[in-house]
Amino acid sequence: DGYFYQRVAECRYSSKDLQGIEYIDSYVFNQAEYVRFNSTVGKYVGYTEYGVKNAEAWNKGPELAQERGELERFCKHNAPMYYY
């Protein structure tokens, strides 16, 4: 009973080349992903009516710049541990 909320941030490493890293930040409510940031796309994309509204607002606000920085700060910084 109740509601389920989950946020999953992940780095996908396709090779040891740091150019092949992809950062994905997904927002899930009741097991349905409603909005996602993908560093390859470079913006938020909404998958539900609520997600589209969030994506539009976040793509115009400071959230977008912060997410774009996560590829460098989080993924590339931790890549050496992944390939250890």
C-alpha cells in the first residue's frame, strides 16, 4: 500500500575511452518512469503528462546545467574505479 518513488542515476561505460560514457538520471513513480535526463540527448525528456511538464520546466531552469555537469563530476571522476 502507498506510493513508490525512485530516482536512479547511472553511468553507462561502453569502453575505457572517457568519450563513451553516458549519464542517465531517471525518475520513477509507481514503477513507471515519468522523466529522464540523458547526457547523450542533453536534456530532460518526459514520458507521461506529468513528466512532460517537469521536463519543460527543468530544461528552462538551473536543473539542466546541474545535470549536464554530472557526466564530468560523477561519471568521469569514478571511471577509474569502474575499470580497476
